[in-house]
Amino acid sequence: MTSAAALPGQPRGIVTSGPATARAVNILAPNASAMTLDGTNTWLVSEPGSAEAVVIDPGPLDDVHLRAVVETAEQAGKRIVLTLLTHGHADHAEGAGRFAELTGTKVRALDPALRLGDEGLAAGDVIRAGGLELRVVPTPGHTADSLSFHLPADRAVLTGDTILGRGTTVVAHPDGRLGDYLDSLRRLRSLTVDDGVHTVLPGHGPVLDDAQGAVEFYLAHRAHRLAQVETAVENGHVTPEAIVAHVYADVDRSLWPAAEWSVRAQLEYLQDHGLIPGGPE
């Protein structure tokens, strides 16, 4: 049996609701699946001793879960004053409208279609509430609207689906682009090197205590997959479906449709860089 400390990013193990850092509490949504792992991690973030809290990714439209988030805050003596979204996929954002009704909060997101209120989110924005500070980090690639939130006081980053607590994420082509995703991973690596971030609070899966190790693993994984796809094309596997069957043969077939999104993103990247035929002249 492999210890958690030996796995990429040093995952903490079983995913449960409860405190993860001094400022971040997880409320696990009951939507476990092959794609969502243990379920969506809804994060309640607040400064110790403050009466105000921020929620990141209320999750699916599940009233029991959304009320559990509110109750968790109330039991801690806190009032939810703002809702933030890492991106617009339903398992993170579908419940945002209902959650806004329950809490009376505005919803801030990069995508204007997801916002409730006048304010969005952009690179460099700093969110403040009751002494809490969250810094907006653009991390497109999984989707075009993907964001992460740097929590400096806990030396942590909330990554949505950009980095997961277990396994690797999908580049959801055509909305997601591999070049953007690689740049985002490098941006997160800079947080670990330059800003001392050591904890990843992901949108799914366990907390990671070695943020730099997780980022390096993701970068190496992407380089390996790119090389595999390039070789597959050279060997005559020219369609995304054929490449998935060849390169992802050891992956559960239920995940092949999602793997095809990533393969399409990889093919686009290789073509754009002139590494396989079919790119721009």
C-alpha cells in the first residue's frame, strides 16, 4: 500500500467535510462520480474570529447541500457575504443562483453569464471580507473561465478543477486550450516558488500538502501525454477516437469521452506548434 506522502502532491487521504486550514472549511457535496471523484468541495473561507465568510463554488443544485453550507457558517457564528466561482461547470456553479437566494449574496465570476450583481472577477483582483484576503489568479485551460484563489495567510491556493486532489484534470476542448493550461500550471508553480504556497485546496479530491510537487507532477504528466499523442499520430492513429483507444487503453472506458476532449486539445496544440501536420500555414 502506497503512503499518501509518496503520492504526487502528498494528498491527505479520505475526503471529508471539515476544516482544512486555519481559514478554509470544506463542505463536501453528495455528487460523487468518476468525473467528480468524492464530490465537489465547496469551500467556506473566513478570517479566524471574523463574523463574515466567503463561499467558493456552492456546487450542484442540491438544496440539502446548499443549506448545509449555510448551516456550517451559522454554527461557526459567521454570515456568508459573498459567493465566488472558479468556473462555470454545473458541479461547481449550478447551485449558485439558489445559494444566492438562501444567503442574499452576490455571485462573482469571470464569465458575465454566471454573475449575480454588477461585479465580476479579473486577474489581480483582491477579495476582502472581514479581514480575509483572497487574490484572484487567472488559470484558464480546463475551461476558458477557470480561476484560482490565492489565500496568502494560509499559504494556500484554491484551484477549482485546474489541479485536483487525485489524478489529473481534463482540458475541456474546445473551450479549454492546452497552451493556456500549461501557462496556468506555470503560474501556479510561481506561487509555490515566489509566494510560499504549499497547500492546494482543490475542487475535487483531498487537500494536497505539497503544492509544488503537485504542479510539477501535472506538468510532467502533460508533457508525457503530449509525447504519447505525437507518437500515436506518427504511427497512424489519426482520429481522436483512435488516439484515445491507443494512449488511454489503461484508463476506465467510462472516462474515454472526457479523455477525447484532452486529446483534441493536445492535437490542436501539436498542430499549432508545427509538431504534427494540420496546423496553421
